[in-house]
Amino acid sequence: MILIIRPPGGGKITELIKMSHNTSQRIVVHTAIEALRVAAVAQKAGYEILHPLTYHDLTSPGIEPGAVRDGVLVDNVSLFVNYLSHRFFKGIPINAITVDNDSEISITQ
């Protein structure tokens, strides 16, 4: 897993777009409007990516397993965790998360 840690406007989405272009993995974003924005940014920059999914798309029963077989690239993990909390855990707040710092973690700043 790669953690991309940068401030707002620091190029996190651009990094995900490049990764998606190189791997054909889908980017997962919070809203349909954000998915359209990411697709437009990719197109303008000359990168071909599959249309981004929303958090809702990813967690819907109708998602085709082949669409995410090789994994996904999640934008804004804190929003994603909160989305999962509201959708599956009756809105129980998740106030902290941990990440194991093992050999499979790569931090990009």
C-alpha cells in the first residue's frame, strides 16, 4: 500500500491519476461530481484512466468484481472511513485509525 501524504492542493489526485493510468486500477472518490472532476483532470493532463468510482459505487452490491479485481486507489481515506462508518456502522464515529508500518507500506510526500 502506498500512502500519499500532502497538503490540500499538493498533487495527491495527480499522483493517483498517474498510478491509475499505469495500472488500470480505478480511483475511488467521495462524490459523483468529484469523479467527473478527476476524469476531466486526467483527460486534460493526457492520461487515460477508467472513470472513477464513488464510495457508494464501491460498496454497492451491484459492483462487478472484475471492475476492482486488481485493487483500487482511494482518495481521502479519512472521508472513506467516515463513509463506511455511516453506511455500515450506524454512524458510530471513528476517532482514530492506525496503519501498520510494515514492508508493504510506502509513504510518498
